[in-house]
Amino acid sequence: GGTLTCTAGSYVVTQADVDQGRIEGRASASGQAPTPAGGTAPERTVSGDSSLGTVTIAHAPALSVVRSATPATVSRVSDRVSYSFAVTNRGNVTMSDIQIADTLAAAAGGLTVTLRCPTQSLAPDATLTCTGSYMLAQMDIDRGARLTGTATASGQAPTPAGGTTPARTVSEGSSSGVVTVAQTPELSVVKSAAPATVSRVGESVSYSFVVANTGNVTMSDIRVVDELAGSALNVTCPTRSLAPGGTLTCTAAAYAVTQADVDRGRIASAARASGQAPTPTGGAVPARTVSEGSSSGVVTVTQTRGLSVVRSAAPVTASRAGDRVSYSFVVTNTGNVTMSDVRVVDELVAPAGPALNVTCPTQSLAPGATLTCTAAGPYVVKQADVDRGRVESRAVASGQGPTPAGGTAPERTVSEGSSSGTVTIAHTPGLSVVKSATSATVSRAGERVSYSYVVTNTGNVTMSAIRVVDDMAGLDATCQAVDQPLAPNGTLTCTAGPYVVTQADID
């Protein structure tokens, strides 16, 4: 009927006890009964099992997760982001079947590699790392700003002894590990022309513009502006979007070559493409992206410089020295470039001269156009011109062609000489002679009479080798300076005698 109390040392709770949710066991007591007199010692007496006092352990499962990403910045399609998820057991029970869920899959189109966690159990305060990777898609770059998501960890707590399996434990979400997506909108344009060489006003040139997306975002609303010779070309582009690395071709209506283009020697301009980059998530609409100017597609203009000159005279005939002749010179631009500083030089052919002083208008001379230059004052016909029978010369026109773009000023262009505009002078030679005697009266045979002959040039040409023949018997006329020429209206005196008067003359 007596009792005694036994004690045991402190028991250290194990994780298995916590996971089981209680500490329980059974105790039995034993003792030695006395040995009966004359008998043998009995076996020890053992009590029946008695249930120990059960200790209950409350389960408090909890998890946390920290998400991180490498690299922190991406910019191209197919860039790969590696994710790691540090899952820590913040509760008091061992967790198993750890899993990760990340909303990046919904935001970016899905992780390219399944998230993986070790299969090991996770003791309280312990950490394990889950991993995953994501390959950047074009939609991520176009969305811009950053790759974001919320990661949650979940795990299975143990089933308490005699209880039911608890629901999975889910951590608070982690939004760390944000990856910045760098947008670099960029365009280039290459301009081409057909044909590459032209030579005259009015020829047609067709232009095309290949626009390339050299950036990393999809561009829309592509436009091309080309300032050609001061007048913008009307360029039309397809309305489709342009993915990175892609190209599209814009075209312009045919361009008609102008005289200014021909004078310049080439048709060149800078083309610029522009487009609209996408608006980053949560950001403002970016300014339009403009390419560097493309000066490709230069059309060479073949320049041909040429002048002609036609000389005319009024009147076209003359008859004597002192007549006046007016000269004009019609200069024509026979090339394809505008000429300036037009001049005419007219060298009168000897004996005519000196050179005429020719004045030209200061205006420029377009291809196919003409201008008229005039000689300062009329030309006075000289006797030498009359003797020659004509007044002629050789006129040469010259002008300055335009300086080709990027080149040097060409030498002056000189025309072929023009010998037109010759003035014809008809020869009308004529002489007259007046005979006189020293004595108008005689009275007897033997008297002497001397004769003189005044010869006058009554024509329009210079006469030479003047001779006088007198049919009077015995007279032989001698002329002064017979070898010198006799100009029109000029005179020379010839003499004969003396003549001896005969009886026949008296009779």
C-alpha cells in the first residue's frame, strides 16, 4: 500500500519529436519480492505498462524565399537570365517537397527552363536553393523597363501523430531579383538610285530606301525624309512594324533632273529614316528615333560644255572706203550646262583691223539658249578692204562652265571660230585723163609745145602701173611715180614733149 516516487533526468526534445507533434511512451515498474524461508528467490515482479504523460508539440510550419537574378541588365533577344531562389525554413518542423512558383512566367511568356528544387527535406532554419533560367524574348525588350515577377515557395509539413496531413505551407512572395531591360532604338537607311548616271534635264531617276532596324526594339510608323535639291521627295514606306535586324524598302516617285542638277554635276542628298519605339511598361512614349543621314545613291551627271557663234554684218556689201559696217554675234549654248561670263573675240583678217571691241550681256546662258553680242561702234571700211574685195574675220566665243560639286572650276569653254558675216566689196575700177598744153597758141613751124596729162582714179580700187598713150605722132608720155599705186580719187601727172610744130600743123 506504500508508494515511492522515481525521477528521470531531463529529456531533450528532438526534431523527430517536433515533427511527430508529441512526446509519448510507456513505463513499467519492477521489484524484488523477498525469498521465502527455505525457498528460492522469486523472479522480479514487473508491473503492468503505464502510459507516460504525453507532451504535445504545436506545429508552426513557415517558409521564406529570396529571389535573385544574373545578369542584372539584358538587352538582346536570347539573352539568358539565371534565377536562384533561396528557400529558408522559418518554422519548427521539417519541410519536404519544396517547390517554387514565379509570376515571371505569366508576365514574360514562360520560363524556358523548369524551376528546379533539390528533393531533400528542409530542417528548421536551414536553406536550400532552387534554380531556373529565362531566355529573353522580343516582347520583353519591347515592353522594356524590367523583368519583374513574384516568387513564392511552398513545402509540405509532416503529418502530426494521429492527425491528418496539413495543407502545403506557402511563403510570402519575393519580388527581388528584378532584371533591367535596356532599350536601344536605332535605325539606318541606305539610299539607291537608278540610273546612276544622267546627262540631260528632264531625265527620270527612281529612288529606293532600305531601312534597317539596327536597335533592339521593334519599330513602327517608319518614315523616310530626303531633301533633294531643295525639294523633298515624296517617299512612301510600308506600314508594317520592323523587328530588330529586319529591313523594309521605301520608294519615292520618279525625280525629274533639273538644270541645277546638271550644272552641279551630280544629284546628291541625305536621307533620314525615323520610327517610333515602343513605350516601356509604366513609362512615357519615347521621342521618334531618327537615323544618321545616308548620302548614298549619288547620281552622276555627265557634263558636256559647248558654245557656237554666228557672226553677221549689216550691210553685207560695201563699195568704198569709209563705208560703215555694224557687226553682231549670236552665241548659242550647245552643251548641257549653264554658261556664264560669255565673251566674243573677233580678229579681223588682214588687211582689215584692228580687232573689234565686242560687248556681251552679263546674263548666264542656259543650254539651247542664245544671246547676242555687239561690236562697239561700226567698222569703217578701209581702202585696203576695198582693194581686197571683202572684209572678213574669225569670231570665237568663250564662256565659263559651272564648277561641279566637290570639284574644281573647269577651263573656259571656247567655240569653233565662225567666219560668217563676210562683207563683200564689188570692184569698180575707173580712170579719167585730162590733157593740157603749155602753149595754147602757136604761129609757125618749129615752135615747141609741152603736154601734161592729169590722170584721176575715178573707181573704188587702188590702181597701179598707170600709163598714158597719146596718138599724137611723136609724143611719148612719161608718168611720175608710175610704180606707186593710185588710190581712188587720187591723181598723178604724166608729161610728154616737147612737141615740134610742123608746117602741116600750121596748114
